[in-house]
Amino acid sequence: MSFDIGVGVEKAVVVEEIEVDILSVVVDVEKVVVVGTVEDVLIVVVGVDVERVVVVVETVEDVLIVVVGVDVERVVVVVETVEDILIVVVGVDVERVVVVETVENVLTVVVGVDVERVVVVETAEDVLVVVVGVDVEKVVVETVEDVLIVVVGIDVGRVVVVGTVEEDVLIVVVGVNVERVVVVVETAEDVLIIVVGVDVERVVVVEIVEDVLIVVVGVDVERVVVVETVENVLTVVVGVDVERVVVVETAEDVLVVVVGVDVEKVVVETVEDVLIVVVGVDVERVVVVVETDEDVPIVVVGVDVEKVVVVVETVEDVLIVVVGIDVGRVVVVETVEDVLIVVVGVDVERVVVVETVENVLTVVVGIDVGRVVVVETVEEDVLIVVVGVDVERVVVVETRDNLISYETVEAAHLSMETDSHKEIFQSNKSSFYREHKLMASAIKLKQI
């Protein structure tokens, strides 16, 4: 029986009478929850909204559990275990509670983690492994001989499970993208080589004759050159583009490898099986001079081809090579005594070659041909060469005893001794020259 003792009707709650009268006048009607009885004890929850009171079904021992102050969706009642123990999880959303049961009827409850972040793994020995707090795609499971290997916290794409070797040992590479792990084929001794952290195209596997495996790591494939000599000795050039490696082999089976130079900058020549390699110079700047009688080639390096002149051999088979000067500035003069004279660095038109009766060669260098006058006597075969004066400014006069005197026009004018001569010279210079040239009829005037 209930009684009103001076409060509004809306604040009075009538509770069913079981053994005693209970009068509630304290809270609003919607904040009073009457829970069923156990052992004839009436349970009333006061001051809490109806939707925040959860009545858990009774356990085996008829103990009623009432959860107060938590929203209904945040209370999880776990199905009973084998021992009839009821588990109630309070204050966690339903989707964040995972219930796992092992083989031995041991219940595992994971609380506070989303369902997709719990991974359940069971090994062969009935041992349950629960991975908590990691996304499913970040857990990798592999077993070898019933040993469970669980890799946690890394994306599946970054875990590489390498096949086992003969001892059934599983190798797991963790934290590297799949395309950056290279498993090298086994060597003759069944030793597995794993290259980690390098892109596949930067690993080159080279195998030689003696079953020794060579792995080049960290270099692009096109920058590795494999060269094998006659004696089965493998040479590996690493880190250089293929077109910058030149392989040269001599007659003695000695392999020469030129590295780091463009192919067009390497010149190879052999003489009597001696290999000569010129490196680092463009081909058009290397001139191989014809061999001498000793079969020794002369290689001129670093000079353009058109600036190298090979002078024909002398009588003693001595080869002369002029380097660094244009062909048009080299003049080759040969005397009767087989002595070769090479004039270098002067244009051809500025070299005058004069030869006397006694086969003594005179070479005038660096003066235009028009400024060299050659005068020769009749009996003594003494050659006189006047250099550096224009031809029209040289007067040749023959004196007594067939000795020749020569002067420029001005000097001849000043050397006249008498006034009459000066007058004649001044009046008719051309006839003066003509008369004196007739007097020197035996004299030759050469312009070469």
C-alpha cells in the first residue's frame, strides 16, 4: 500500500508491496526503475533514467545483476563460460568487445578495441594467440614445423616470407616493400642470400665458373658490366654505364678493361702483339703514325688530325712527326746529302729555298718570297742572298775581279762619287739601271 505525504502526484511512485510498504517521494517517476525480485527481495533503482539501467539475466546461482548509470548499448553480457561464470563488460561499446574462446574452454575477452583490430591465431599446439589493437591487414601469420610466426603492426605488403632452406628454417623480412626484397637463387652450398631494401632492378646476380655467387647490390642493372677473361677469372665493373666500359684483349690473353670513359674516346692499336690503349681523348684527336722499321708505332695524343704532319722518312729511317701545327705551315726541304730539313710554324709562301753550286742549301724563313733576292757570281760560286728588301729596291753592280756589290736604290744613289754621276742618275734612273745590269750580264737574278 502506498501513501502520498504532501508531494505532487507526478513525483510519487507506488512500489509494489511485498513484505513492507515502501514509499517513494524523492524523484520523478521516469527516474525510478523497479527490478524484479530474487528471493522475494524487491529491487528498486532510484534517480537514474530508465534507459541507463540494465538488468542482466540471472546467473546459475540466481544472483541478479543490475548495471546502473550506463547506456544500454555500452553494456555487453558475455555468454557464460563452462564454469557458469557470467562476464559483464560495462562502459564499452558493443562493437569494441571481442569474445574469443580457446580449445581448452578458456574464455578470452578483448575490451576497448574495434573488432577489425583483433586477430585470432591458433597454433598446432592448441595455444590461442590473440593480436590486439592492430588492423587485420597489418598482421602476417606463417608457420614452419608447427611454429607460429606472427608479424604485427606492419602492412602485409611490407612483409616478405622467404621460402625455407633445407633445414626448414623460415625467414621473414619485415618492414620492407615486397618489390625491394630480392631472393637470390641458392648457391652450390644451398646458402640462401636475401637482399633487403634495394629495388629489384638494382640487384645484379653474377655467377662464375667456380660456383661462387657474386651479387652486386644497389646499382642499376645497366651500370654493371660483367667481363670474363681466358683463365675464368670474372671481372665485374660496377657503377659505370655500359657504354663507358671498353674491353680490350691482347695476344697474351691479358684482359684490359677501360672504365669510365666513353667508347668513342678510347683508341686501341697493337704492334707486335703489344697493345696500346689511349684513353680519354676523342678518336679524331689521336693520330697513329705509320710504323718505322722497328715496328714501333708512334701515337700522337690530344692534337687534331689535321694538325699532325708525318714527314717522309730520311735515309736513316728516322721518322719525323710535327705536332700541333697546321699542315700548311710545315715545309719539308731535302738536300743532296740526304739531310732532311723541316721548317715549322711558317706559312709555305714565306719560305724560300736557295741551293748553291756546292750543294749547300740555303733556306730563308719568315719573309715573303718577293722580298728575297738571290745573286750568284760567275767564278767563285759564292751565293749572295739579299733578304728583307723588295726586289725592285736592289741594284746589282759587278765590280772588278767578278765581285758583286749590291745596294738598295737609295744607297746606290748616295754612293755616287761625282756630281756628273749624280746628274746622270737623277736624269735617267731607268737607263742607269739598264746599263749596270748589262755590265753584270753573267749574273743571275733568281726569285723563288
